[in-house]
Amino acid sequence: MDILDSIRSEALALPLMAKFALAMAIFVGIPLLFRAASLPGVVGLLLAGILFGPHGLDVFGTNPAVADFFSDLGKLLLMFFAGLEIDLQLLSRARNRSVVFGLATTLLPLATGTMVGVLFGYGVIPALVIGSLLASHTLLGLTIVRDAGQANREAITVTVGATVISDTLSLIIFAACVTAFVSGFSFAGLGLQMMQIAGFCAIILLGLRHVGGWLLRRMEHEEAAYFVILLVLLAVASVMAELIQLPGIIGAFLAGLALNSTVKDRPATNKLNFVGKTLFIPAFFVVTGFLIDPVAFFGSLLHQFPLVLSILAALLLGKWGASALIGRVFGYTSPERLTMWALTLPQVAATLAAALVAHSTFDAAGQPLLDRNVLNAVLVLVLLTAVLGPLLTARFAPRMGPAPWPGAQP
């Protein structure tokens, strides 16, 4: 232990530029090494975050403000470009299918997760919170699908669109549970939040499309200004989402959809995409690795194995059931259904944030909404699915065959 502490002290004392150089080497070198080993680069970045983060060598400190900023911006850019790269004609045709799959991939994991909570002796509200944590997902494997040239496939577009539905519904359920646990359930509060969400979507999809699009068109010949305005619009959409208790990633995704036809393939947009993929998006995956404590991870596996296994099984079964059922109804091939399942497995951004909030929420008797056992199980779930989701995506996505031409009939 003394040796590890000595290494940590030396690592933490490295000059700032040395840490920057190490981070750049991680962003570039680790994905290349893992892809050479036929493994997703995302997995390597997550593992690098564990190794160099506060639970490993602690190179970047316990509260790395710069790394956190890079991570937050990378998470937003990931979803912003997910919205930009969607074929709007295909999305329009697949709108109803996105809603159907979004409902299915929310409700089935919600049901299986709630059942696990009840079976392990938790009350109805904590059990519903466990279910709501499984209902959302983070599209960690989306970069893998894009790199495979499959982004315009209808099954992928439906899955990306369903993410907005699942994240929004799961967070509404979670917010209602927190309110009921602390001060009792209120239909008025839930109704107010639903109206806020509807108004927010209208403002972003309509207002940002017209106002932001007009502003960007006036700056088409000023590339630097165009670049900065894109970032400002992304930040505004994210902050507006957080003001109504939605994750900023939903605002970023909707901003990408709203500006899709205006900014796609513009030089400044391509440069922002390059900067995002080179710096900010890798930072998001590395900083996510910072959150994983290997000691707590293996301790939970040993001491709470039945609970961890049951929660993991509830997620796998719920997400698989939604993908298999809805995919068959829509006539998707087996590799498409499996890719949909793999994309909806990772439990990172919304799941981890909600779990931490639930653990720090107490009732009048001083009891937490989620106890330490469930929180540790969620940490295990985050790590396992953050690795398993991209691995399965990399395995199934190439099996879908040649991607259709953009705009082709599904």
C-alpha cells in the first residue's frame, strides 16, 4: 500500500502539461491499441479512466475540474452529433416506431427492475426507483455504429429516437418517486413537469430551428463565429433541459435534430465534429471510468452477488425483450434486433446520476431512498454494461450487412 501511495503522490505532482500530454496519449493511443485487438476503443478509454483516475493512480486528482468540463462537453457533443447525423426523412417515416420502441424499452426494464426490488424486500417506491434506473440508457456504442457506416439504417434511427423517450420517461418516474418518498405523491407536480417538458421540446425543435438557423445562415461566411454559435446553441439547449430537471443530453440531442438541415456538412460543423471526437468525447469515456471504484466493484460482487446478478438480469431481460419484440413486429433482421439491444444496454449518465441522488435523498425517518447495497450494485451495473454494450455493438453491427444509401426506403 505504501508503494501505491508513493506512486500516487508522484503522479499527482506531475506538471500540468505532463498530465495534458498523458491525457492526449490516452485519447489517441488507447483506442488504437484496443481496435488492433478487435475490441472497441470505448472499452479501453473506460479502463484507462479506472487506472489513472482517483481509484487508481490518481494522476488527475480527486476533483479534476478541467477533466469534468471536458467530459460534460463531450457527453453533450456525442448526443448533439447523434441528432445531426440522423436522416430526417428516415426519422420522419420512423417517428411512430421510435415512440413505440421507446415505450417498450422503458416499460419492460421498469417492470423487471421493480420486481427485483420487491423480491429483495424493498418498498414500492424504492423498487420503482430501481426499475426507473434500468429504464434509461446511454448510447455508448453509437460511435461504433457510426464508424461501421450504419447510422442511416432505420433500426438505428429508431433506437436513437427511442433514447429520448426512455430517458425522459425514466426521469419523470424517478422524479415522481423522489417527491413521493420525501413529501408524498402529487398529481399536480407531475402534471406541471409534463407541461414543462412539452413546452421545452416545442421551444427547441421549433424555436431553435428558426432562430438558431437564421443566425447561423447569416454567419455562413464567418467560420469562427459559426463554430462558436454552434457551441452556444448547444449549451443553451442543455441548460434549458436542466432547468426542468431533464438531463442536458436530451437538450443536446434535440438541438442536433433542430439544426440538422441547417448545419450538416458545413465546414465549421465538420471541424467541431473533429474536435469533439479527438478531445471531448474521449474525455467523457475516460472520466466515466473515474467513477468506478474497483474495490467497491469486487466487494459488491462478493457480498451482494444475488442482488447484483438479479439487477443485471432484469436489465438484460428487459432490454432484450423490448428489442426482440418490437424488432420482430417491425420486420428487422436478427443482427438489427441484437444491435438495438446492445445499444440500449449501457447504464451510465442518467442511471448513475439518478442513483447518487436517490442515495442522498432521505425520508422523515432519515432513511435513504436507495441504500448502499443498491448503490454499489448500480456501480457494478455501470461498469459491466459500459463494457458489455460496446462489445456487443461491435460484434453485432457489422453483421447487419451493407448500410442502405441515405434516404433509401427502409
